[in-house]
Amino acid sequence: MEHRDQALQIRLFGAFRVLRNGEPLSHKDWPQRKTESLLKVLVSWRDHAFVQDQLTDLLFPDLDQDKAGKSLYNRISELRRVLEPELGHGSQSRYVQRLGPGSYGFDAEAPCWVDAEAAERAYLAGEALAEAGRWADAAQRYRAALELCVEDFLADAPYEEWALAAREAWHQRRETALPQLLDALAAVG
């Protein structure tokens, strides 16, 4: 499978899991829960650049902006060390990028496998194959997408408000993909 050769693997469906070089990170690898939450946010919107205020509003809504900004800076530093323990002080991270003054994101080109992205690619490939009348291939891709997103998106963060829209979108995606899989299987016979 395509993700086994990636240095970093992130699973957003079900319980959040991160594998670094094939080894799962445990709870003791995370200095703070907010560090883990920061990764969840950044990876959930991997192609998005967040300004500092957006991240502090999501992660530290009860702190004043000054304390929230300092906490965010510390969590970003911790996250870089968790993902890349060999990263030297002042070195550029392959994953967590500073995209401008007070703007951060998770590099969309970084060598990382994310189950939600793989599920989305499989689903879109299934749609394209179905449109081309390649029903057996479409069924295979729909099945692959559904197997990846069997569990809820970030199921271990059910009360995180920022995750609700993505979770609902994945519920709808599953509800759409299942009949499409059945249609493709029926077309194959």
C-alpha cells in the first residue's frame, strides 16, 4: 500500500493515531494535549494556511490573545519536535510550516500519508472510473474509500467544534459512496 513507505502516517478516522517511521506515537510522546490537537487541526485542513488568531481561537478560546499566542508558539515548537525529533534548533520542519508572519500550515507536499486524503482520492477515482464505465475498477476504489472511513472522523474528539463540519461531511460522503459502490457492483453483474 502507498502509505507504508511514508515516514509519517496519520489516521484521522476513529481514534487519532500517528506513526513516525512505522512506530506509533504514544500518549507520553505528546508533551501537551493541545500539541496533539494542533496537529489534528493542521492536518484536517492540510491545504490551508492558518493565521495565528484562527489557531488561538480554535485551541485556546479561554485565554487572552497574548497568553494564547505564547501557548500556540510553544505548541508549534513541541509539534515540530514530536514529528521530527532529529530537527535542529532553527531548522525548517518538513511538516509544520511558517507561511508568513503569524501564519502556519501543514505542508501539503510533505512526505506524509493521511487516511482522510487517501479516502478522498479513492472516492474521486471511483467517480471518474464510474463515469468512464469502468465499473469493476470503480467498485474497487469505492470499496477502498469506504474501508478507510468506516469509523467517524476524529471519533476521539467528539466535542471539538472545529471538527464537526468535517465529521458531517464524511458522514455524507459515506452515505453517497455506499450506493455508488452498489451501483458499480450491479453494473459488473
